[in-house]
Amino acid sequence: MGADWAVVPQIRLGGEFDSNLNYSFRNRLSDLILKAWPSVDFTYTSEVSQYTGRLALTGMHYLKNSELDKIDQYFSLTGRRQVLPRLGVTFSGSYILDSTLQEELTEAGFIITRRPRQSYRLGPGLAYQLTERDTLSLEYGFGQVIYQDPEFRDYTTHRLSLGYGHLLANERTTLRAVVAGQAVDYSEGGSRYRTLNVAAGVEHKVAEDFGLTALAGVNVTRLREQVGERGPGGLLVIRPETRVQAGPFVELAATRRWPRTSLTAGVNRTEAPSGGGRLLEYYRAFVGLDHALTERLKAGVDGSLYYSTSSREERDYENLVFSLGPQVGYQLTERLTLTSGYRFGYREDLQADRNTHRHQVWLYLSYSWPWHWQR
């Protein structure tokens, strides 16, 4: 059997100025961070298998706050193997050690500190081709998040989902439906969440370079949370509270490519666990635009909006985070690229009526040497 290998080692060196390291409302810390990113990406493809992986390290040295120096890690592997003519086995797994705030912000819209956050993910699955146009999938996902900062609470997730897809006669539109259950357990505090997600939608290929995805449904969650209330004599009494709530689930995305330009945009709404020890109602909107000015010079702009609020009835957390910024890259040689950019960030605590901002400026030099061979 033939197989195709692609391996891309890369190293990036550079610096970044951050005007608000922890996105704090008060006592803001600013610093110049020197960074080094060695990484390796690989892809293996054969007639029955496909595997993609990434191994990366990020070394960060803070010139003024050297106690924050860290080496972040990112390891991921995804794969698919056709074990029978109609049956395929899928797999995804990752380990991430992150101290940049970004992982928690992307997953839950929640702000933590620069102390490391460890994330483990494992997701085996099956995909069965019922007919030429109908596909059935079954997936299990395990996740665990561990925080070094004791202010935040570790949690574990288990997710089981059943999906169905039907390709219409136009060969461009696929109808989707999914039923999923998720269990979230916190290591401290006794909070537990059980969520049932039912959603349906469509994936439509408008053209070879234009695709749309739209899914909508409902999340029904059973919450068991620890609630504090004042008892006799003014003593604080902690008691468990159990209730059921329902909220909408939305996932919209669009991708459009032109000969020299690409555009991506999307909106999501769901419930997400966070380091705050509770489930958050999580909204995210994003957009990205890239354009090749010349064969060597590329420019782009991207923006995002995160809004998260506590699942608790008293709404003890409500945060909005907005960011927007341009970047430009110039290919000095076939393997050497210079990249620079700026991002403005704005954060508002809607509960306490306070806000803050953040400025990030970076300059990186990257060198890659791709290898490709077949057998």
C-alpha cells in the first residue's frame, strides 16, 4: 500500500509586548516577553488511514517579571482508519500546558492568571457508512483541566455523542443531527452538571471555495451546585442546590476563499465549564480576513468577542472580552518569514461595572524546512 508523509519542523524566535499580562482591572502588569517556539507538524496519508499531529514548545522569558518564565507545551494527534469498507475508527487526543490565558478564554470566555493550566483530551470514535449518502457516528470524549493557581477549580468532563449525516442529491448539502450527553464534575466544592444536547442543521457547499455551516438546538442541564446562605446567628451555611435549566445551542460558520483572499467568520452559543467552579453560558463571535498583497507580502485582520455569564440564578459572573488587530507577514526567503502584528483588547465586568484594556505588539522570525516523501 502506498503512503504519503509530510513533516514540517519549524522554529520561531521573537518578542512580544503585553500591556496587561493578566487582563487585570487594577494593579496591571506590563512586560516585554522573549519567546522561542520549536515545533514539528506531521501528516501521514494512505488509502485507509490518515493521521495528523503536532508537537510544540513555547519558551517565554519575561524581562521584568521573570518569576512568570515558563515553557508551554502543545501535543496533539488526530487520526482515522478504515477498518472495514463501511466502518472507520477515529481518534483525537491532546495535552496542553498553557500560561497565556488564551486556552481558557477560547474554551469558556473566562479569564484566569498566568499560572499554568494543564488540559488533557482523549476522544475515540466510530463512523459507519449506512448507505452511499447516510453516515452514523459515535464518539466519546474525556477531558481534564488542572490549574496551578488554587484560586481556580479543577474539573473533569465526559461526553458521549451520536451523530447522523445525510448528503442530499445535489452533492453539496449535508443534513446533520446530533444527540449528546455531557457530565462535568469539579474536584472541590461538589458541583456537578449533566447536560443533554439535541441539535440539527446543515452544511452547505455553495461553491468549491465557499462553505456554510448552521446548527441549532437546545441544551438541557441538571445542575447540582453549592450555595451559601446566612443561617441563625449570621453564620454562613453551605448547602447543595439542584435544579434544571434549558438554553439554546447555536453554531454558525462561514468560509470564503478568493484567489488572493480568504475570509472566516462564525458565532457560537453553548454552556461551557470553567475554572471558576461553575458552568458558564458562553457566547463567541469571530472573524478573520487574510489577503496576499504580493507573492511574498501578506496582511490580515482578525477580531473576536466573548461573552460569558454564570449559570447560577444570582449571576455572580458576567464578563465581556473583545479583541481586534491587524498583522502582516513577509517571506524573506523560501523558508524564512518575518511576522509582525498588533492586537487591542477590551474587557468589561458587567456585574461590578468596571473595565480594562490591553495592548499586544509582536515581532517574530520563523524558519521552516518541510520534508515530504512517498512509499
